[in-house]
Amino acid sequence: MEVRVRYAPSPTGLQHIGGVRTALYNYFFARANQGKFILRVEDTDRTRYTDEALQDLYDTLDWLGIDYDEGPRVGGPFGPYVQSERFELYKKYAEQLVKDGKAYYCYCTEERLESLRSAQTEAKSEEQGYDRHCRNLTSEQIEANEKAGIPHVIRLKVPMEGKTTFHDVLMGDITRKNSDVSPDPVLLKSDGFPTYHLANVIDDHLMGVTHIMRAQEWIPSGPLHILLYQAFGWEPPMYCHLPMVMGKDGKKLSKRHGSTSVRDFREQGYLPEALLNYVSLVGWSFDGQREFFSKEELSQVFTLEKINKAPGVFDYKKLDWFNGHYIRLKTDEELARLLVPFMEKAGLLDQAPDKLEAALRVAPLVKERLRLLGDIGPMVSFLFKDPGEPSLESLLPKGQDAQSTYLALSKAYPVLRQGLESGEPESQIEEKLSNLALELGLKVNGVFMPIRVSITGSTVSPPLFDCIRALGYDKSFERIQRSIKVLEENK
RNA sequence: GGUCCCAUCGUCUAGUGGUUAGGACAGGAGAUUCUCAGUCUCUAAACAGGGGUUCGACUCCCCUUGGGACUACCA
């Protein structure tokens, strides 16, 4: 039998790490088994739905390179794949359930339910949830309510006795007493829209879904869904509940732990391959040794059996490490293209006639020290903006006074200049400068640091000669001369 | 409160009755070096506790503890 799985998010907010991980596992599972991966938009909550969220869903999947075989935008034999476009369908099936005596109309008002709820919590009652007030209305009562135009919902008649079991690939059999299952949950809302439970079950069945991979928070409603399949007389699919993704404090990952939306990560300069690789490893492993995987590789080797049952903590530091790794794998050209928008955002390219060329100049300097593309600004801003005349204090290496520093820089300058202009190999100039330091009784750094600060305005920078080359000789010399003057005036 | 799920270094994990309990991130130390980073080497760090089962338990069972999820006309 062909494997058919789906990712079925509801567009009520930005795509977050947990959701994406679920999408990824479904995708990999489908690919690894030559099955189909379906995207379904569960937009039945009209109050929380936003266009932005829907667009973000598409953008996120595109960015990660997660393509789907069936779904909105690409179509498929079981469409439409947006639940709001299947509106009539759910109603039909819900009514069928009523006709079969498996569900019933409920006329309870929001107010009644609310007061019921508060009464229950106040009394710390064993009974939680709906009191099944409308479960046994007579046909006369129903008729009267309908005539009076009282709106109704449709509720499932959950059996009062017995128990329901569903099988989970990871967890094994999970059984719940029917009396512990949510008492007669709403299937069809008064606005005619289905609830998650109804729409989900109908669509999964109609779309031929064979495996449901979703977050563990859905485990409690597993039995309810089985009850629904039974009410319809359908065969339930296989279940596989995925461990949750937590924050450092062991609570469900949320904004207070840091970024959670893929958009955030993207804007900070994470690479899709890094995010995809790392996220896949929270809750799944290959052999405990290997941890670099491309999307294509995961599509080969992914297996349900290696999914962990315990929830996992999302480690931002390790993600950073992955990101640095993937940045280093880029060619200069690739990195430059990725860098352009981040350099623009940092205001570095306002004067650049050729943005890509500018980024290309920068790429080799930063490749080994970049963790996030968004960190590019301070690293190379000296190439695009004059850092200004350095202060005396900033020019002095640790433990060195103005006099000796003046001497060092003023002697180093001609060596550097002559060397560069005559095309001497950099390694040779470097050696000369080191020797100069030795002659002056300074540490090597005592000569290099003032040059570095002169040129970059910072004690931290890419290798000196790389900086000079990227800046251009003329500007570099000017900045050194400027520093010599500062030192001369203060020695 | 009730129901259900889970439990190996700080974190992600390997391990399916007999291992010096392995790897990675983060941490520490060192090497390389013009700073930073990178790279390399080394290092510290775990089977939650208690009962069983067994010749033998991290591995199987039970209890305790701890953590989490759910308990909506949200998904």
C-alpha cells in the first residue's frame, strides 16, 4: 500500500519550529517510502485565521525546499486541500452522523456552557466538560427549537461505557475509558464550520492518509478520533505521535525562550539547510554518530523507529554551530549572494555601485567567522564606512605606551607600504613586521594591533592583509597615517 | 483535580541483559596564530530513587519521584 501522509497546519500564526519539525518528519517519511506528501490547510477557525499566516506557511515550505505532491497551489486528485473550501462536505457528514444516531443537535448557549464550566471548577467537580444536556432531546423539543430559530451545534455521542484503544507506532497501544473521553465534543460549530476533530478525520479518510504523524499533544484526542472513525464505519490510519519541542526550562517552546518562528530565524541569517538539519535531530537520530544530513539524505534514511519518545529541548547554541558549519560550506560566490540582503539591511551597500561585487569582496573575509548572516554588519563595516580617527587609547596595545606605539607604527608603515607597493609576498612583509617588533623589544602584536585598529577601528577583525586588500591600499595608508599623527601628538 | 505520555552527561542523543556507557553542542585546557574566528588535540560531565526478575541489569516488570500534554463552538 502506498504511504500517504500530510502536514495539516492551521494558519493562525507564523510557522514555528515545532510545526516545521512535524512537516519535515512527514515529508521525509513520505520520501523514504516512495509515498505521497500532502499539504492541507486547516483554516476552520475563522476568528484566528490570517492571510499573513497562510502566506507564511507557503513561504516557509518554499524556503526550506519542502515540496508537496498534493495540496493548495499544486492541486491533486482529492482536492480541494483547503478546508474552508470543503465547507459543505463536513456538514453533510455531520448530518449523516445525526441521522445514524451517532451524533445530535445541541442548542446550549455559550453562556450556559460557561456557567457550567465555572460551576465545575468552583466545585472541583469530578465531572468536567459538557453535561450532555441536549443528548436526549425528544424530536418534539428539537422541532420546537428549530422553529424558534435557535442555533445548534452537532455533538458526537461518545459512548458512556467501554473503552477505546488506538495503536501508536512509537507508544504502542493507548487505551482510554470512554467515560474519560471528552464528553460529547462539538463536531460542527454553530457557524456551520467543522471543528478540528471532524474535519481532520473526514479529510484524512477521504484523502487516503495512511499514517498520521503529529505532535504528542494530540495523544489525548486519539481515542476520540478512533470513535469518530468507528461512527463513520471507516478504518483508522496508523498513528505516530511525535515528541514535543521544549525550551530550556522544559516547557513547550515559546517566544520567551527566543525565536520560534521560521521567519525569525530566516531574518537573523540562519540557512535553511542548517535549520532543517538541526530541527530534524531534535527527536530523531540516525546512529548517534553522524549528524550532518541534507534534505535529500534525510529523505533516504529517515525511519519512524529512530524517533525518540521523550520531548527534546531546543538548543539554540547547537543550531548556531550548524549554521556556521553550513556557511563554511558555501563558495564565496554563494555566500556573497546570501550576504547582499543582510549587508543592505546593515546600511553597508548604500554607496556600492555593484552590490554583489561588494559582497564578493567581503565573503572570503568572513566565511570562517560568521555564525549568522545577520552578524555581518560590525564585521566589515570598516570597508564601507570610515570608522573615524581612532582614539589614543584604542591604538595602544595592552601594556604599551604611546611612545613605543608611535615608534612601532611609524616604523612599520614604510615597511608595509613599500612591501605592498612593490608586490612583495604578504608572508614576507609579515615576517619583516615581526622582526621589527623584535628589534623594538615588543610583542608581535605590539606592531600588528595598532595597524589593525588604524584600518578597521577595532581590535577584532579578519586577518590584517585581507582587510588591507579589501579596503584598498590608498585608504589603508591614509588611515595609518592618521593614526601616526594621533600618536605623535600624544607621545 | 482527573486522564494519558515520558525519564542516559547542562543540552541533543547511541545503547535493545554481560560495554572502560560512545558521539555531538555548550564548558575547561592546550596547539596553530597578527586580533577574532576557524581548525586540531586533550579534558570534565549521565544511566532519577527504591523494589523485584535474572548467574548478571542502563536495558525487562512494579512502585515512588520528577517532567510534560490534554481537560474549548482553538487547532
